[in-house]
Amino acid sequence: MNLHSNFRYPFFKYLMEEFSGVFYESDFTCLNRLVILYHNNFSFSVRPSNVTDFLDSHERGYSEREQLYWWLGRAKRLRIRQVKYRTAFALRHNRAIFERLLSRKDYASPEAVHEALVQISDWLHSLPSKDEIDSSIDLDSWKRELTSLQHSISPKGGVKRVTRAQMHGHFYEHFAGADAFEKRNKFERLKGVLIKHQWVVPVDATDTCRYFKQSKGGRLYIAALYYALLEKGHIEKTLDAPQVATLFNSWLVHDFEQSSFVKAFQAEELAQFNCIEGHVRYKYIEEARLVILDF
């Protein structure tokens, strides 16, 4: 969802993502929606851009009970309502975060959006755990989701983003650990767990394994596994989608088409695993989390 100062976000793409509920899958996608609309208004409106009026309008829109999306499943409608209420809650009680974001020259950049998410997360953690400002908001669940999002979409603290030129070596090198020995042991344990749960089978006496999980959506299970490892802090560095796919290819033999395999690790795709029961991707992340309990 990167934007350019002289281009609008494609209108038909926006409509498709709006009516399919894509913009309301997480705090990340919802914040991107807000930035997209502000960008179009700022860049192409004949009137001066007024951040206060813009945010007032969005707060009202997010606070209203959703009457649309009747064509979507109940679980997805509930998720849309949950994410909208969360955004309205943040706009109502900490408008300054959004004002700071939209006042930046690079407000449309991934770094700016990520920084706003971090600020929302830090603010939520400063609130009492049993805050009763809005009974429709589950603050503890929201905090956990934001923490997971920060790990999956952008660097924070000791987590570093590396460029394609810097990416090298084996999958195990990107595990969190004190040294190469500890990282290698983690990788071997992960392989053992995946073999135990019949996700993979060894290929001869090498480090290579073949993907063996007999179920539909195979690449999504692998992406969910990566997301679960990120979520639990087992991955040291955040990488872009081609790098992640290349690292899996260094030891995992599979039959997935490469462009489709790469797409599964894009930030927007990984963010969809941050979902509730009933979501189309819930079964993938739930099984991946159960698998790495043994890790």
C-alpha cells in the first residue's frame, strides 16, 4: 500500500478491498485505509486539507454500527466491527497519534504507519488492564494483536530489517539465539517437530526435507508457521517476502509455484493471520501455533 505523491490509490482496487472487508482485517490495514483516503483528499481536493475535519469524519464513521457487508459471513462482519470500534476508540481518546502521522511529509510510508502502530500499542499498554472507557473494546486482546503486528510488518527494538543484498546463508541463521550453535539447535528442533507432526519428511541423509502435509492451502500453512515463529520471538530479523521464500527454499522441497509462494510471505498476507476464530485463515494459524508448542 505504498503511495506516491502524484498518484491516487487505484479506485477499483480500493472498491474491491473496501467491499470485501480487506481494509478491516487488522489495525494495520485499517490505518492504511485512513492514510489512503487522506492522501487522495490532500493531493486532489480543490479545498485546503483540514486534518481535524478529516479525523472527525472518520471517528463518526467508525463509531456507527455497521449496516453494510451483509454479503459477508458473520465472523468477518464481527471482525470489521471490532477493528472499526478500535480505530474509533483510538481517535476519540488519543487523536494526537493520528494528527502526528498525517502531519508527517512521509505519512504514506511504511515507516510512518508502523510508528503510529507502535504509538497506539504503547498508549494501550499505559492504560489500566481493566479500563472501562468502552465496554465494547477488549483491551488485552488488542494489545496482543498489536504486539504481533509489530513483529510481522516492521522492525522494532532489536529486530532488524535487512536488504536483499545482505540476506545470505541458511534458514537457521535468522533464528534468535546467542550464537550459531544455539540457532542451529533451534532449527533442528523445528525440523523434528515438523517431522513429528507429519508436515515434512527428511530427504535422504541431508538437511533437506520435503513438504508432506496432506491438506489444501499448503503454502498458507507454511506462511502461518513463519508468522507463529515471528509471533513467539523465534525469528531474529524481519525480511521481505522474497527473502523468506528463499530461506525456506534452502531446506524445504515443495511443489508451489514460486510467485505464489513469495506472495504468501508479504506483510499484508501475514497480517491476515492476526484473526479471530471463524476467519478463513484461523485454522492455519491455530494449527501452526499448536505445532510449535513442542518447539
